[in-house]
Amino acid sequence: MTLQKIHDYRLHQEDEIKSEAVTYQAENLIKNGNLAHILLNDQKYTLRITRSKKLILTK
């Protein structure tokens, strides 16, 4: 296998992994207002939509 084929194969594998990721609309996570809380390993994170429509994730 040539180096180019290996490179192309790896890129293809990365694309497949990326395409398996779940996509969410931020507005669906944040139903009322502009805040949502996300739990990970008993840690609470806050996801906020700013006035300029950007996302901020804080611990």
C-alpha cells in the first residue's frame, strides 16, 4: 500500500467517525430561555446561548 493510499484510508476513517457523532440543535437543548445544564461524571456544566448567538460552555 502506498503512502497516499494510507493517507486516503485514514482520512476516510476519520470522516466515518465524525459522521457517527450525534448532532443537536442548541435551541432544542435549551427549551426555555438561554441556559441548559449538562451533567458529566457528577459534574454540572452550563451551556448558554449569548445575545450574539454564540455558545458558551462553563463548569
